[in-house]
Amino acid sequence: MSSSRRDFLRAAAALPASWTAFSTALHAAAARLPGAADESYWQLVKRQFPLEENLIYMNAANVCPASRPVLDRHFEYLRDFHANPSFQNRDKYVPMRESLRTKLAGMLRVSADEIAITRNTSEGSNIIVKGIDLKPSDEVLITDHNHPSNNDSWKVRARRDGFVVKSLPVPIPAPGKEALISAFERAITPRTRVIGITHVTNTTGILYPAKEIVELARRRGFYVHLDGAQTFGALDVNLQEIGCDSYSTSAHKWLMGPLEAGILYVRAERIPQLWPSIVTAGWSDHLKGARKFEVFGQRDDPRVVALEAAVDFANLIGMPRVEARMRELATHAKQELVKIPQVQMKTNLEPELSGGVIKFRLKSRSTQEAYNQLWTHHRLAIAMTGSGDSEGLRLSPQIYNSLEEIDRVVAAVRELA
């Protein structure tokens, strides 16, 4: 018996019944099927999600459903917690938190001591915004399409402390990787101290060349924070390779985990340079590594277990396979949508410039009208931006979707157009 097969069986033996059944079936399917494109494999995965039968849900960029195995584990520990909230029963969550930390570090290819368990991407980004020492003469570079937690948060702090925030315009679609890098290079001055960017924008789905932008910053010695809300759980993210100083993300989007559970990575060399945002009971100067950023008071411990379950679910499938499937769905959607004359695509078609977020508008109808009709007549749950340069309809498929659902979405859009 191979060591990987032995490891799989050992892990499955420790899981509740629903996990064991799914794990065994998934492993067997993966062994006999050729790869990520096999629809019968992905139908097995899709059946693990309790989505309404007639609902086409393509809004992973906002919130994902959790799978039944994740929900089972969450409910199990939620019941246990409230049946016995004693200190003695709750002691078990301390090693469970460390087990989770180790798994998250493995997914992101970093050290467990560089991981803090937070409540969402916004909290992680704000810990960085508030934690960096900045003077009135300093500058922070961001982009117009950053999420507000990595955009407005810098501006609010700048009003208080007097430093300058420079926001770069975002071309739609992106003209190319080099153009995105050059925009930052031109904006850098001797006063620049921080670059805060979104890895994949939630507005039009641009995948920023984070590694190259980090290299640009490293040569000058300043800090790079990456908002990973639209990449963690969607792409096989390697933070060791990217080299950023910090990365914040959430569990409730592409990872298909619980709400109010997030991750903050801070590179080991940067941890001593950052101030914690919240200090309460349990905080200490002696907390190891990034743990000093996660002391918020009473936590929802069963939610941490659910986050670990979401990581386990992703690892059962394998992040390379998850990314390949997500990209297959997104690519198919984009290739079919651009064939419709009335569609204006706002997301790049090139894989190196895009992830799972797809933004487009219909030239023949108002965005609000199209959004309403797709929901009313087709039960298509997506997102929309009503105005501005990123106006349009947003699709964001994940592994619980199918190619057949993509085709139904395209047909519905064609009918509207």
C-alpha cells in the first residue's frame, strides 16, 4: 500500500460518517477518472452542497455555501459547546486552533507562526493598516478598485495621521501584465512606504501580478499588503513564492467555509514591526509570532473547527484540482459570453490576468433590469455594480457549479440581449 493511500485511510478513519463516505467516494473517483474535467467527478462534489435544486448560484466572490461535511462538523461542535460551555470542555479548542494554523500554513506555503486566525479579510487588512508606523511625510499606494478594507481604511487613517494615499486608476480590461507593473513603478517616489493591492479585484476580476509588484517594492525596502479575498480557496496560492509582507483573506468566499472566520499572514520579519489593533485578556508581549494579532476576547470556538473542516474539504479535493476546475468554469463562461454581440466584457480573458471573477454588461439593457430579470425568470443568483467604470453583472462560479449551469446562464443572458 502506498504511503499516500495509507495517509488517506488514516485521515478518513478519524472523520465522522459523512466525511468518511465522501472521502472514500472522492478518492475512488479521483483514482479512476482522468482529471479535473470529468463531469461525473464534479457531480459527486456538487452533491455535497445543500443548494436549492432550482437555484443557479454563482456568487462565490461574495459568499459561498458550505458543504454538508463542513456543516456537519460545525453543528457537531456547536451543540457540544452549548451543551457544556465549561472551561474544561473548551480546553480542547487550544490544540485544535494550532492544528488549523498548521494546515493553513501548509496551504499557503508559510510558517504556522506567521498565521493569525481572524474574523474576515476586512479585519486582517485593518490590522495591517492600523499596525504600520507611518509619518506625515510618507506615502501609501493603492488602486481605485481595491476593496474598501484595503482602500478607504488607508484614507481614514491618513486623515488622522497626515500621510498621503495615492490611488492608481484601473484600466478595464487590463492592457497587460507589464502595464500594471509599470503603473506602480511610475507612481513610486522616495516617500513611498507601503503598497496595498487586491490580488484579484472583486470589481472586474483583474488578477494583479503580485509577485512582480512585490519584487519592485523589495528593491526599495517598503511594505506590500495583499488582499486575498478573491484568491484564497480559488487559486493555489503560494505566499512564499509571491513574497508579500502580509495577506488577509476570509473563509466564507471561495474556501466555502463559515462566516466570520478569516486568516492573516504576516511575514516573520515584519511581525515585530506591527502594532496589534486590539489588546485584551490573553494578550501578551510573549505571544509567539502572528498570534499577537488574534486576541479579540471571547471567540466562537466551533467556528474555528468549521474553518478547519473547510480546509480539510479543499485538501481532500486538492487545491490544484480546485483551481483547474474553477478556471475551466470561468473560462467557458467568458468564451461563450463574448460570442454575444450585446455583451461588453470587462474581465480579461487571459488566465494570467484573471481568476474566477467575471464582469460584463449588456449594451441593450440597464444593468439593474438585467440583474432583476435573471433572478426573477431564471433563479440566477449573481452580483451587480449599478454604475461607474465597473458597472455590470458579475458571475463567480466555484466547484459546486457545473458546465451545464454555465450554459444555462449564457442562454439566459443571450435571451435578454
